[in-house]
Amino acid sequence: MAHYLYQAAYTSEAWKAMDANPQDRIAAVTPAVEGMGGRVVGGWLAFGEYDVVAVFDLPDNVSAAAFALAVAAAGSVKSAKTTPLISVEEGIEAMKRAGGSAYTPPG
């Protein structure tokens, strides 16, 4: 399974609806994530550019994109960002490969 950081900012209409009917949106999206073959690792409300952040385990990029598209199509989010995450071990492997790369910078 691959890990993804999902960040979303709600529309004012979505906030109005949640103010009138407070709800756990992480619990609400869990069936959608599970329907994509994944699981919710955790989710939090946040201050700043995004209102909610969550980490999901999903089988692949297509599943992550499908989840993001489903949320976007529903209209309650004004902006969102999905970031693939790699483990520290994968990062170290990438560093090793980069160190042996034949890449040369411009100039």
C-alpha cells in the first residue's frame, strides 16, 4: 500500500452545514477510502490554508486520484491537494540512486 497526504479546504456552504450539524468528516469519508481498497491512517482539523488533513493508505495512484475526484465532484471542497508519501527507507534508496545518477546540471 502507498501512503498519501490529503489536504482540503471546505467551502463556506460546507462549513455552514457542519456548523448546523457538527460531524466527524474523517469517519464519513472512511467508507469511501475503504471502497477504494484503502484505509484511513488518521485525520485532523487544521488551521491555515487547509481545514482538514488526512493520511490514507491506498493501493495505487489511480485509487488516490479516484478518491480526490469523488471529493471534488461533490462540491463541498474549494481546494485540495494530494501528496504521495514515501518511507524514510525509500527516501534513502532514492538518495543512493541519485548519488549514482549520470545527471549533469545545466551550464
